Amino acid sequence: MTEQQIINGRKVWIKVEPYHVKRSNPNIIPIEYFTASYFLQQPTSDDAGGEPVNDDDGKQKLFESPVAALSYTEKKLEKML
């Protein structure tokens, strides 16, 4: 899902995608997380990635819900733009 937002007067696009955690033990229920990335220009159908939202260690940040991913990314972009 890609959603257009206006943050600090600029159009940005936030893309949220499911991220499936693979477990080595088949008896553990897989957990689904979400990742977020953003675009400062309107993405085309060829734009697969965007700028990923990373955690403090530089790894892609995982969110428990799409709403959490959007909210965090919006706040991050408010500080950046």
C-alpha cells in the first residue's frame, strides 16, 4: 500500500508492505510485521523500493501494524523536511 501525505507542505509517498518472519520451528506461529519506505517524488510503477525506514542500528525497522508504520514514518519525515 502506498499513501500520499503532505508533510510540512511537501508531498511525500509512504509505502507500507508486509514482512513475514520465517520460523525454523514449524510449530511456532509465523508473525507478520510491516516495513515502511518513503518517496520524496511520486513513485512510478517501476519504483520498487524508496528510502527504507531504518532503526537505530541501520536495519529496516519492523512495525506491528500498518498504522504504526505510517505514524512513525510521518513523524520521522516531519523532523527531516
